[in-house]
Amino acid sequence: MLERCFVRQETLSRIRSSWLGPAVERYAAWLHDRGYSVKTLAARVSILRQFGTFAQSHGAQGYEELPTHLEPFLHYWIHQPHPRRAAGSSLPVARHARVAIEQMLRVAVPGFVGRPRRQAIREPFANRAPGFSTYLSQERGLRDATLGLYDEHLRAFAAYLTGLGREDLHELSPDMVSGFLTERSEGLSRSTLRVRCGVLRVFLRYLYRERLITRDLSLIVEAAPCYRLAHLPRSITAEDVQKLLNSIDRQTVLGRRDYAMLLLLVTYGLRAREVAALTLDDIEWRHDRLRIPARKASHSTAYPLSPRVGAAILEYLKAGRPLTTLRKVFFHVTAPCTPITQGAVSSRAAHYLHQAALSGHDWGRIHSVTPACSGSSRRDGR
């Protein structure tokens, strides 16, 4: 893989003959397999060469000793003058160097993990309200993404109670609940505040059901007024949809992927999550059928495969989708080429809405303009 980055033979020979050469070459192949660009690969190899020289000059004799030299090298490297480095950019530079070196060490040093990412606290009331997460997932049938949303709002509630010095749930009072919603909701949108009230209401109702509190405090939590779609039209016109689709450059891999995704959204009225979750097994080419499994409330739906949608997906599969053993249909076009997320689907749709001067619409609320079949379910903006 190094031949793709460095044309001069003397440069290649210098890298390969260095004591870090075999590890660098394995790392370069690792990057290539994950779809990283040649430019990124060359920049990271340059960092690794400097890291290898630094570690060796400070006494490193084997790969297993390299992790101890990571932090000293970063401190040394970010303080070195660089003609292209902007003032005040040391933090992103250090982060970029750390990622490159830690990835290489994971490839070259068995058992190396590196600095762990900060993990958000899951189930902030796990010790004080055991079983709440199980209640949400098994009794209410909530998905993992929704459980994460509950954790986010309940972390804020737990932090508020800790600040008051009242971590015992038996001490919960109406003043504490209303104080939390008043003091910790500044800056939240109406829709987010409404979600926070709903989460808190479910949590308090569970506490009362399990006799962890003596009074049903959920009754004092009122939903924040939020009039969905009050400032938006119910849908966009067929002309606007065509304008949106015409704004996509289908000569590029990105355009072919986005065109297929947006056609799925406007033709079948799918959610971003449903588009992101689509797999090759969900497209039955012989029967011209598109299956959408695990929809909201665990429902599944099958649609006739529109010729226009099928052609767009096929165009992307032939000239755009990366070579991979994974079965998901849509992938990110930049490295690492992982399956696309629902957030990315929504982001790309919003991008084309603005590009087509339709920014007054919210893609997440737009209905299907041309439903694929009669009787198909239509969501009122949910």
C-alpha cells in the first residue's frame, strides 16, 4: 500500500528499512482496507515515522515498549514549529496524531487498547430504581436509541438531585421535580422540553408503581405545549420533490447514494432509520418487492419495488457501494466506510432541501407524495 502514497523509491526504502517499517506497512494496509484516502494514509505514515524515530532515540527497542513513549511524543510533537500549522491548533493536531499512533499500536502490539473514550453513564438510577431499564425495553418495547434518550434526560435529573444533596428517592417532592424542570430546561426547544417532561413522567410513574416513592409525582408534570408542524406545510408539492431530486449530482458516488436514499423517502414515506437499516436481503429483485422489517412497534411492511427506485438502488450498488461483506445497502463514502446512520440520512436530506431552496420544510415531517401502493401506512409527521 505504501507505493500508492510515496513515488520516490528512496522514501519507500527508508520507511521499510526503519525498525518501525513492518508495523507501518501493516497499518497502511489496514487503512486501505477501511477505505481511507491516499492523502490521509500518507499524512499518518509521516507522523508514525517521526514517532518511531522519537521512541528509538529515547530507548525503545521493541514494539511492546512503544505505548510508554506515546504521551511524551505528543507533548514534544505539538510544540515543534510547523510552517503550515495555524496558531492555536495544537489540540486538533495532538488528537490527529494520537488517533494515528494508537491505531498503529492496535495493529502492531497485541493487547494494546489505548486511551478509552469517555462513556456516558448508562442507567443513571440503576442502583436506586433497579429494573427501570428492563421495564422500558420489555414491558414498553422501547428500542435502544430511545433508551439512550431516557438515559440522557435522567442523567440531568440525577445530577440535579446530587447538586441538592438529595439522592434518596424517598425524599423526592413536587418542589424538586418542578425545580428541575425550571432550572435545567433553559435553552431547550419546546419539543425537547416536551420529551423531557414525558421521560420524567414515565420515570416517576414507575417509581410510584414500585413503591419507591409514596406519592405519584407524575401527576404534577404537565407536557410543554408544542404544536407540531404549526409553522410548516403538511407536505411539499410534486414539483418541489422533483426539484429536490434534480439538484442531486448523480455523476458522483455521493450523489448516486443520496439519490437512491431520497427516492426511498419520497416514494414510500420511510423514516431515516428505516432507510439506514435497509439490507440487500430486504430487496427481492425477482419478485419486485421491497421489505421494511422492524418498523415502529415492531411492524413489518412489504411494498412493490418501484422501477425508478430499483434502478436508482441498482445504479448505486454497481458504481458506488464499497466492496464489503456487510449486508447493509447504504454506506458512508468517506473512511472508514461503515454503514450509514439515520442521522446521516436526515442530514443529507436537509442538505438537499437547502440546496433546492426548500429550507422552509422539515424533511423529517414530509409525507410521501407518490405512495408506492394503495393502502400504505402514512405517518402524520412522526
